[in-house]
Amino acid sequence: FSTVFFLIALYRLLNAYDQPRPFSAAFDSGFFIGISALFYINVLVLLPAFLIGIGTLSREKKWREFLIMITGVIVPFIFAISYAFFVDAVPELIGILESNIFTYNNYYFKNTELQIYSGLLLILTALGSIKIIKDYDTKKVSTRKFYIVFFLIFLCSIAGLTFIPAVSQEMLLITIIPVTFLITNLFVFMKSRFWSEFLFLILFVVVATLHIIS
């Protein structure tokens, strides 16, 4: 459920591209990030990527967009806390949020197969990023800015997986969204057809193997 609302938030964020006053996009993206965080609180680790993204995508960079986005994030929490207050469940709500941040969850680091798959995705993402950087000047302005947004989301999700005790393999559902963009760019624009087909075949075999093992 969190990923669904995150996708809506990302869609609204990208709509801010080249708008002189992207106030609606800023609020909507923040609002849906807030809803997403109510299902999975650690999505908030991606908020810095969205704040930088709204400044990158909008035509004019002003402080209002950042404030409006933060307000949008806060609004769902105001509704949630208000409801918890009326049903006398504020301590329980705070306890749930706290446990979802500080409870150590190391399932991902015990899953060797998933780590191998993640390593392959990391290598392909790095190659895709290098490809975009090499062709950066030839890309459309929109593609450049979208790349920055996706790469920031990727970095923030990896940071959450690394530094927040409660974050485990569920964060990969978020991480895979920018990774898809970066890897697709690699496969589409790779000059060598042999290597593009070979790398895609490896990815396919690894995914199929994981499904068989599981």
C-alpha cells in the first residue's frame, strides 16, 4: 500500500517539471508521501530527495515549494493523530511508529540470494548511471532532471536500508522504481547489442532462479 501512494507522489512530483509555480504538484507529492508513510513510516527517508527534486524540476526555485511540500507531508499525520486522540490511542500510535523505526530487522542481511540479486542490480544501476553521465549533454533537459530525481531517490532508499535498523528488504520495493529507469536506459542505449542482450539474460536468469529457490 505504501508503494502505491509513493508512486502517486512521484507522478505528481514529476508533473512539476518546468512549471513556474508548481504549488499544486508540491503539495500533492508531499501529501501522498505522508499517506505512504502512514503505511510504512520509513518512506520519510525519501523526503530529502523529493525536496531537492521539486527545486530541480521547477522553473523557478523559491522557498514556497519546499514549505508547501512539507505541509503536505504533515497533513495526513495531523488526521491520523487527531483520530488517535479521539479514540484515546495516541500512546499506541507513537509506540507503533517508534517500533517501525528502531526495531532491528536484519532479515535482508541473512538472505544471501537476495543480496546477490541486489548486488547485480547495483552493478547495472552504476553502469546505467555512468551511461547517462557520459551522454548527459546530449539528453533532453527533462531527461536530465528526471535522472537526478530518480538517482536521489535511489541514494536515499539505500541510505535508509543501511542506517535505519527497522528497514529491511521491503525498502527494495521503493528502490526498484528508480533502478528500473536507470537500468532501462542502459539496455536501450547500449551500443553493443551483444552486451545488452547478455546482461539482460543474466538479469532474467537470476530473477528466475530466485523464484525457483523461494
